[in-house]
Amino acid sequence: MRSAAITFPLIPWNTCGIVMVGMLAVSAAEYLPYAFMCWTPPIMVTLFAYLNIRMKRLTPKKQKARLAESTE
């Protein structure tokens, strides 16, 4: 999963989680509801994968045409 790095503060035995717990003086469970930016990406990645939402791939010919349009 590509969104794992942002979830590190939610893992209390991780170094990032230890720093967060030490700086905030609360347990990971107490700041979990306020850390929505940490748990939103894994949910979105899973949802996008389930719904097959992805970026449209352009052929090399279309890429060159788009690049030519943007430089004009």
C-alpha cells in the first residue's frame, strides 16, 4: 500500500509514534480521532482500488500532442 508512510504516527511502538506520544503527552488512541490525515489515505487508496479509479494513460503520440499544446 502506497499510503503506509503517513500512518506511522498511529503506530505507538514506531519511532514516529513515540515522538508524537512524547510531544503531545497523550496515548496514540487519544489522538487517533484528530489525526484524520493519517487514516484518510489508506481508506482512499483502498476505495480507489476497489472502484478501479486510476489515472488515464496517454499514448506516446498523445503525450507529444499535449506537450506541444502546453508550450504554445
